[in-house]
Amino acid sequence: MSLDNNCLFCKIIAGEIPAEIVFRNESVVAFNDISPQAPTHVLIVPILHVENAAELAKCSPTITAAILSAADEIAIARGLTGYRSIFNTGAEAGQSVFHAHLHLLGGRSLAWPPG
């Protein structure tokens, strides 16, 4: 496991900052977003510190798959009949924490195109 001492999500993974953890395995940690945009808004983060989804896919396709699998498992556990999974990559796309993470949104109808 490689964490960055200055990263908010790494501090959550390490238990230094509290979060409502909803899922954890050897590859990922998932927790409820503190500013939810839907009834279900969970952030799924790799335990490996990588800046964004593009870098994660290059260095660990296995962990990338684990994130998507966790999203589906959480959605099923919450009874979601549909959900949206979003990776923001780079500041221009809205990424504000530079540790790769997937937003799992559901529990209401979601409009398209998004913001």
C-alpha cells in the first residue's frame, strides 16, 4: 500500500480523518460523500495513491476493475436499479482531490447531459 501523507483520501484510508465507510476490501475503500448530489453518493477510492483515473488505468487495471466491481456491489446492496459512475480526471473536469476516485450516484433519476 502506498499512501501520500498530504492527501485527504489517503488520510481517510488510514483512519486519520473520519468518514462514513460503506465498503472496504484489499484494493478499495468507499465512503459516503460529505456533499451528496443524489440520495446515494459514494466515493470509491483505491488504496493505492494515484492522481487520477487515467494514471490508475495505466498502472493497475486490476484495481480499476476492483473499483467498478465495488460500485456494482454497493449499488446492489442499496437496491439501486440504475446508477451513474463518474471519474473526474483533471481540474478542468472538476477533480478537486487528486487521488483517483469514482463517484457512485443513484437513488433518483439522473439527467443527461450532466452539468
